[in-house]
Amino acid sequence: MSEVRVRFAPSPTGDPHVGNIRTALFNYLYARHTGGKFIVRIEDTDQVRLKEGSDKAIFDSLRWLGLSWDEGPDKGGDFAPYRQSERLDLYKKHAFELVEKGMAYFCFCSSERLENMRQVQEAAKKAPMYDRKCLSLTSEEIKTKIAAGEPYVIRLKVPRDGMTEFDDLIRGRVVFENNVIDDQVLLKSDGFPTYHLACIIDDHYMKITHVIRAEEWISSTPKHIILYNAFGWEPPKFAHLPMVLAPDRSKLSKRHGATGVKQFAGLGYLPEALVNYLAFLGWAPQDEREIFSLEGLGKEFELERVNKAGAVFDINKLDWYNGYYIRHITTADLAKRVLPFLEKANIKTEYNDYLVETTALIQERMKSLQEAPELLDFFFMEPEYEKELLIPKKSDIETTKKALVKCREVLSELQVWEHDALEAALRKAATDMSLKSGQILWPLRSALTGKSASPGAFEVTLVLGKEACLKRIDKALEKLSA
Ligand code: GLU
């Protein structure tokens, strides 16, 4: 069998949505699994829907997730250009070729006429279909209209009887009655091709072997097959991926919260977590394993194991993966990833040992990088808090003051700045004062962090360092005396 060639063919209409990226991922994985090629092609022929900057957002998202491509607009390749707006002549030439072969025809109908027709059909509860008025134009009439500069489109002449069928690699045999397929516009009056024409010409010339795309495109596939037949080309194999659904089983959209890849990055998700999660949206390996690197997924991924049923996007499961990867990457790596989130929250630091040590203290409890500023801020600036925070539930202001004075003494005198020595000294202090350990450790920890929840008193003390600790204890004592 010839080399597998698959493509991700996004339209640049904004920040790519997780549904699109799941399609990109499955194409990527299939290429890696089969040792084939993964191609990125930008489908920018719908001038109305283009959004500036989307190309960059698409490439950035793919790079962030580690989905590298073998051919594409920035990379080139044997079948360049990979941007449809740079291939317009090719589409035009082929549209005219179909007219010559009698497989397509010029249509001069005005948009008003088409709109009226649509409304009448809709009122009669019929599917909107072009009525083929222009099919009966004589070649003389056509010539005259073109010479007079009348705008036209080119339409595919879809056979009116029979069926168009194909074997979908995921859904099995799919059959469409030809009489429900509209005479699709191939070339628009602005000279741009429609998606259908451009897509199949590119898939053909770029030697795409497998078209793996979302299920919403399945009704386009019979049109594509009719086009392949009209050109006398062999169609590729098709695999239509199950829809990505919201928990209410409607199509996942912005109203369900974050859906853009950049949004997930901004919310502190790790690319490893998103990749691992997205791979399971409609696919599962043969066994129970859930944790896979991108490479591991490439080894495992088979189209035969993709489900037909819609896949529900479950943010809790994504959070679970995120927590897993946060705990399992190295602390040094995590600290690097935390840094931009601290910067964004105006916490001034750089990548250094101190950042790594502080990150280590929150690695187990952090569920998203976005939580880092809230969890770490007190390591980088003096905390702000109310004095009530310092007083444990079963204690009082005087006891708390005494406890903090004692902590100050213990820390000042501590010879070795390490965990066991610190713990022993503080516990001894509590016993000597006939206090419960909480009555001394709570005031200390809250004086250092200004928070009711944080890593433990010993860990925070050790990382913060003697000088900072003494300063914060003094401040706490001042508060209690005010
Ligand atoms: N440009 C289409 C999209 O935006 C591509 C569909 C296909 O893969 O054929 O998803």
C-alpha cells in the first residue's frame, strides 16, 4: 500500500476550537501510527468568514500541543502552495473543465431569485434545491450573457437518479439518494471556489489517502464523490469522527465555557493533559490505560477503535488529567510553566532555585497553572491579612502572642535550617508552654502566609528563610498588639 497522507484543513476563522483540534490530533496520530505524512492546509476561500490572525492561532495551537506537520504553508512540500487562496487558478481551470465535459454548468440566477426559491421550498417543507433553470440555456445564450459581463457561478450537475455510496472507515456503509443532493456551486461569482471544489482538487493533487474529519462534513462527502467521479479520479478513504458534544449533548460551543485551545492554555492547562484528554474524545485503546504521551498515542492509535457515538466533553476529566500531569512533570519543568502565570499576576520573580523550591510545595495540590499565583504569592511578597486569622479556634490573643514570641526565639536560635531540627524545636516549644502544637504552628504558618490554607508551617518556614520569617512574625505581633 502507498504511504498514508492525511491532512488537517482548517478554515482560518478564529482561535481553533477543541473540536477542530481533536480532528487535527486524530490525523496526526494516524500519520504517526502508519509512518505516513501529516499535512496542514489552510482553507481560506470563504472571504467573508476569514478572521485576521487565525492562521497564527492555528499554527500556535498545533505547536503548543506538539502536533508537528510534515508539509504546510510555512514548511512547503512537494505540493505547495498549501494555502487555497494561492491556488485559485487551479480551481478555476478545473471548474471550466467540468463545464466542458458536461458535468457542470453556468448559472446566472440572481441572489433574489435564489432566495425566493428557497423561501417557497421552505414553506412547502422541501429541502432547498436549485431548480436547474440555467441548465436549459443554449450555448449562444451563455456566450451572450458572459460577453455582457453578467455575473455567474458554476454548478455541479448532480445525477438526478441513483445513489452515491461509500464505506466510511468508522461508520461503515453510507448511502445518499442522489435526488436529495443539490447542484452544488463549485465556483462563485467572485472567481473563488467553494469549499467542495477546492477541497477535492487539493486532496487529489496533494495525494491525500485518508480524509479524517468531523461528522458534520458527512453530507458533503457524496458531493465530493460525485466530483471525483466527474474528474475521473480515485476518491480517498473517508473517516468521519464523532461529534464533540457538551454535557447536555448539544454541539459543544462557546456558551458552554472555554472551547478555544488558546483559552485552555490561558486557564493553565498543560498541553500534555489536553492532548491526552482529546485523544479519548471518541477513541480508546484496547486496554484500560488512560495515561498516554503524544508518542504513546501515536503507537496505539487505530481508526478502527474510533467510536461512532458523539463524545461528551467533560471538563472534570480534563481537570483530572491536568492534575495528573502537574504532579508528574519535574518540579523544575513545572516552575518554568508557572512563571508566566506569576508574571501575569504581577508577582515579580525569575526562574531560579527559589521558584523551584516554592513550586515544589504546591505541586501536589495544584490543579491548574492558573492557581499558582494564589498559592505562591506570599513567597514573593509580604502577605496582607486580618489579625483574627492568626488566632486558632481554640486559642486566644494572649496565647497567640506568646506562641509567636516563642516561635521567633526558636527560629532565631535554630542552628541547622532543616526540617527535622525545626520540627523538633517547635514541638518542644509547644510542650514547654503546655500548648497544643496547633496553637503554635497555626499562628506561625498564618503569620508567614497570610492564608488559612497553604503548605505546612515547617515547609514554608524553611523555604522562606530566617530573615523573612522573623520579619513576618514581628509584623504579626504588631497586628496583635494594635
Ligand atoms: N475547511 C474545513 C473545516 O473548516 C475542512 C473540512 C474537511 O476536512 O474537509 O473544517
